[in-house]
Amino acid sequence: MTKKLIIEHLNAWFGSVQALKDINLNIEENSVTAVIGPSGCGKTTFVRCLNRIHEVVDNARISGKVLLDGEDIYASTSDPVLVRRRIGMVFQKPNPFPTMSIFDNVAAGIRLNGIKKKNEIADAVERSIKMAALWDEVKDKLYKSATALSGGQQQRLCIARTIAVEPEVILMDEPASALDPISTAHIEELMQQIKDKYTIVIVTHNMQQAARVSDYTGFFLLGELIEFSKTPDMFTNPGDKRTEDYITGRFG
């Protein structure tokens, strides 16, 4: 398989507090990689380092490399805006633009990318909403407020908005943690449907979810990557006692 992201000796700080310690792992193209571990272990910081969102926080810094198709996204010649266009992010809490319609939420990034023709924008919006498995539910109310949607629908709308700018990698930070079981199932099904087109990294506190949706899993503890392997191996035959203790519920 092709390595989409290569993380080498990644360290991250908030001021003097070190949140990540020498992280090394490869993320395969067109796969789902789950990041698990107890609260405060560095999961969210890790994914935020993968598209340079970490650095927008005051006093935040990193060392090491994150290679996207072999190019370091932290190189001095790298443009953070272009990085975030190639590596999109879906956050824990659905965050549709509250003053915009469903259509305009998805169209916003398309317009920022310089597409002006109305028919091209409309086609891209429809395609993205369909890919997010939301079209049948919203096709008759595209120009109504996005905030009128349910939480699960809002999260799929945010995924559609991310897809619309055609990223290569999609980061998801606990995308279903605030959703009901039916909406969670929609998000999980969606990840399986789109991974042939995108590389997905998901942070989840839900062990069953990681086992259901991911091809690879990384277990983080106190800022360190304790173990990284294929998901079935991680859950049936973990290589580290700490991984086993977390998976079996002895702590966390």
C-alpha cells in the first residue's frame, strides 16, 4: 500500500507542557486509521498537528516532520492554507456556518477555491452532499438554515463541506461523540463508503467504533504512541500490556 502520511519524530508543546513525545507512524492511503487512548493522552493534539491547526493556538509549537506524499507540511516553503485544503478536518461538535443555508455551507469552500460558475458550484454541492449520504434528507430544503438540521445531519453536512473542496485526507476528531446511535451508524457507514477516495484518520474514545470502522489503530498514552498495528491485531492480540489493559477496560 501507498503511505499517504509519514510522521517522523513528532513532538508538540503547549507552552512548556509537552503534549506529544517522539511520535513515529505511517498512515496508508485509502484507509481508516483510528487513534484511541484515555482523555488527555494527546489524540486530538496529534490529529491537529497533521494539518497545522495545532500551530494556531498561542504558545503551541512542534518539532519533527509530517510528510504528505513525501513533502514536509512544516517546511518553510509550505503554505498552511494549501495544507488545510489537502487535509480537511471534521470536529467533535458539528459546526455549520449558522447564518448560511445548507447549500451555502457546502458551497463556501468551493467559492473560496475560485469556482464562479453557478452550475459548477451546484454540481459540486450536490455531489458532496450525496457523498455525505445526506442528499435524500435535504434536497428539498437546500436554501433553509443549516441549523434547522438535527445534530447527526449537521455533522454529515460538515463532512459534505469538507469533501466539497476535494481534500486528500480527512481528519475526524470524535465526529460521533455528540450523536445518537442512529446518527453514529450513518457516520460510520459513510467512512466505509468514502475511504476508497480519501484517507481518513479518526480520533475516537469508543473502542467498539474503532474496531468497526478502522483498518489500523494507534494507542496513545501520556503523549506517547504505545502501539500501532492493524486493527484486528490490536484488539485480539495487543503487543503491549498497557494496550491490553486499556482495551479491556482496566483503566481509561
